Amino acid sequence: MGGLREVAVPFVVTGPSGVAVRTRLKGLTAGDEEVLRLVGAHLGSLASRDLMARCADGLEHSAESWAARKRGLTGVSSSRWAGSVTKATHDQWALARRGQAAHIQNLEAGVKVIRHRLSLPVGHKGTKRAAGGYRSRREWHAKTRRLRVLEDRLERVRAERDAGRVRVVRGGRRLARTRHHLADAGLTEAQWRRRWEAGRWFFQADGESGKRFGNETIRVTPEGEVSIKLPAPLAHLANAAHGRYALATKVSFAHRGTEWADRVAANRAVAYRIHHDTGRGRWYVTASWQIPAAQTVPLEAALAHGVIGVDTNADHLAAWRLGTHGNPCGDPRRFAYDLTGTAPHRDAQVRHALTRLLHWAKACGVTAIAVEDLDFQAEKTREKHGRRRRFRQLISGMPTGRLRARLVSMADAIGIAIIAVDPAYTSKWGAQHWQKPLTSTTRRTSRHDAASIAIGRRAQGHPVRRRTAPPPHDRSDRAGHRTVQADRRALGREETRPRIPGPRTRCVPPDAERTRATRASNTVRGARSDQEWVQDSLLLTE
């Protein structure tokens, strides 16, 4: 198997470490909405100022500068609001640094590919492992200019990384660019302005264990009453004691509501975030908290009742149930989703597909689902795939990260383990060894269905191919059984049936003696002259 890379060992994915639930703030008065806007805008301006100070510090940031920033924010808000703002600022700066490192990696990969292809003669054919030369002199010349652009961009980004500079846009870079393309986005300037201002608000508070109801800044009681600690400049708007503003509405969490109520009643930490959907004109509150890491189930225990192999595609999930010995059971299943439209629509489509998958797994009694450990971050560059635009769109449309995160979270709630396997050669080998044998006049097996079998068998530790080669010395079963789909002690294993003395009937014990001779042939050609009939009073048939 020269030229094939080593396949990684499958592993059970660790469960989620946190929970987030959301509900709508219904029945708000005009005064409530005005107070929420004022608080969000004031804290948002503080967050923007703190982020600018953090970016100016760069790599010279220290605990002293953090404390100085927090003291400056405490006077115009509160100590807890200042802590939430500075923590969010550090998280945003760290996220920008990780994005900067990923951008550098993509630029380096693009430069490497272009340099390799430019070093080859024009029209030179490539291989499966490396791309060939460019097709024409015109394309070769265009890529030389492209190489210079990427090298300059890479040098600039590296200099920014070494200096500790990051590029962050509060509210989102995409929304900022939409301002110049309002007609394409279907927005007016006023609509964009409302969305931009709401995106730059800051309205989130971290929880504290031991404090009343788990959060002193945004407090939600077990009865659903919501109150907010107002910043110092807005303290005159308070309608409750201790500078708090109580909303004229009550909330309840439908999902994990009992778990949330238990934490609030025990004064355990719960973080809250309030945000405004300008398109619908609705306010929402999100509660989140940490949960202890679940004990990872051993791989053998997860596979005790078989596994469901799932092949992820751009528009559907192809799944097939496999028995404990790696044999496909029943018919394949397909769970479709549509990833066009808005982000909430795409997210709902993925969630509904995973819900149907988990319900089917629960009905089958399977406690493990095998998925591919996909990561297309290094595969989306146009320098690597060149003219294969449709392929780049295909892999860019696969929701691998979001799908896996949601699947792990939803499966953990119902006790199903998720097994991640190496995606190497699953589609190719699955189609080679399983697509044709499982295709019949009544069932058409697709390439994706066959890939799901390969994924499930790899999770179980079986080879993808259906049979191993027979023993080399005489191509018989004397040196060992040729199939790897069943254990040596499994019933129904393909082997020579052992000789059991006595008649094979349930009417007599297995150690009973045979009372009838071999039956004569029914044809004249097969009859023997020296054969005689023996008949006892009690006839035992086989």
C-alpha cells in the first residue's frame, strides 16, 4: 500500500462543557425597551474604548494594564460590568489572533503551491500528490502576478503578528461592508444603521457562584422576574432598590428549564446575554453555564450494540446501521437539509436533520454514531484546486464544524456516544468494496451510502474491504478463515459445519444412535446393486 498515508485511530469525542438556552422577552413596555437601548449603547461605547486600549497594548499587555483598564471602567459603570467588559475584550482579541494565524497559514499554503507550479514547464502534467504546471503562458504570467500579491500580503500580516496588531471590527466586518452594498442586501440606510448599532451594543454579564440567583448584574429569579443593575450614569432610571431596573415581563426557559431553575435556586453561576433582533423587532435573553465534563465512554462499550456510520455531504447525511461484526443491517437512511438562505435557516436545517438521525439511532437501540473528523480549512484555497470551482464550493458548503458541535451536544443529552474517524479514503474504498454488492433491483446504493459503511467499519476497527485474501499457499481455509466480518465463536460464521454425531432432530437427544442407513438414490444411474434397505419400527427423519 505504498503512497497511502497512515490512518489515525478512531476516538470517542468528548462531550460538551457548557449549556446555553435562549428565550424571548415578551410583553416589554416602551419604557423597558428604551432603558435596554440606553444600557446597551452605553456599555457598547465602553467596550469599544476598552478594545481599542487592548489592541494598543499588543504583546506588551500585562496584569497591571488590565487592572488599570478595569479601574477606569468601574467609575462609569460598576465593578461587575467592568469585569465583564474586559473579559469579553480579551476573548475578542484572542479570537482575532487565532484568525490571524489561520490567515497566515492559508497564505503560506497558497504561496507554496504557486511557486511549485511556476517551477514546472508549461503544460506539465501533475500527479495525484502534486499539481502540474499551468496550462498556458497567459495563465503562467497571471499567476506570477498573483504570487507577488500573496507574498506582499503575507509579509504584511507576519509583520502585524510580530508586532501584536490585530484587526477587529465590533459589530462584524461583513455588516460593515454591507453599508456599501445596501441594494444587494435589500436594506435601507436606516435599517442598516439600526442593525449596526444593535450589533455594537454590549449587554452580557458573567455569573458568580454564591451570589443571589447566580448573577448580581443581570438577575433572573426562579419565578422569571428580570432585573438589571444599571451603570452609574444611568442610575436615575432605576425603578427598584439598589439602582436596579426591573422589567415588566417574566421569562421561562422551555429547553433545560428545570436544570436552569435548579442552578438559580442553589445560587450557582449563570451568565446572561440580552440582544435585540432588529429584523423582527424582538428582544431575547440567553442563559449559559458550565457543566462538568462527562465521563468518556470506552470505545468498546460504545460499540457494544453496533454503530451507525454517517457520511457528511453538502445537502444530506447518508447513514447506515452496522452490526457488531461490521455487517450493514437494513436499508440506508438519508437525512436531507437545505443550506441556502439566512444563517438561522441554515442552523435550523442542520438541527432538524440531526434530530431525525438521533431519533432513528435511539429507535434502533444503537449507542454510538461514527462521523468523519473533517477539516477543510487547508483545502479551500483556490491555488490548490485551481479551476475546480464547483468542488471548492462543495467543500465550503459542508457545515463540518457546526454539525459536529451540534451533534455532540444533542447526542450527549440522550446518551449516545460520537466516534470520530479518519476520513482518509472512506468514499473511494467504500464505493470500491460495498457499492456494487449492495445494489439490487429494489435498492440503489449510492457512493455516499457505501462511504457510511466504510466510516462505521473503521470506527469498529474492521478493514473497509469486505473480505481478506485467502491463504497464499493453497487458497483454502486450512490456514485460517478468509472473512474478517465475524468472530471465531460467532454463530453463523462461514466455515465448514462441524460433524455432530446422531440424528439432527429436536425430537431425540443429540447423543442418540442412528437407526437408519443411508437413503438410496432416486435415480437408476445412482443406484447400487449391493445396497439394502433397513427399516425400524420408529422412523427418525433428519
